[in-house]
Amino acid sequence: MIPEFHPAAELELEAAAPAGEEIETGLGAELSAEAQRLVSLLCGLPRIGTPLGAGYRRFPLTRSPYALIYRTDGVRLQVVAVAHRRQRPNYWRSRL
């Protein structure tokens, strides 16, 4: 499967990293690296995320309050959001 980030999801990941650094030195870089590892994992096992309806799934990052929101079409795994799990639920649903 080919991984693809929605442009807004890329911006969210870029914004989450500095926020992690403010909490703990190295946490921002760890968050970015974990997101990339999870995308690779999800490309091989796309059904392991929690179903959210309408073909979307969520998979949490371990040391941060963020989760990858993604969908697949059989060929691509598209990350549509890097969403904070406690803020603005479902804001990403309008992304195609």
C-alpha cells in the first residue's frame, strides 16, 4: 500500500512536534518518528485501527494525545488527520 498524507495532516504533524518538545526534550522528534513507523505498520495491516464509520479508522500514538485518522482504498493509505484525541472531535470529516 502507498502511504499518503493529506496536506492538512502534514501541517498537523508539523505543529504537534514542537508542542511535544515543550513538554519534554526529544518528545517532538519521537512523535514524528512514531507517526512514520505507524504509517508503515498500517500500510501492512490497515484494519488494525478502530473503525470510525464511512471507511475511516483511528490509530493512537503511544506517548502523545494524538491519533492518526486514515482510510484506505485498496492501493493507498491516506492519513487525513493527526488529531488530538480530546480536542475538536470529528473536525477532519470534511477532508477528502
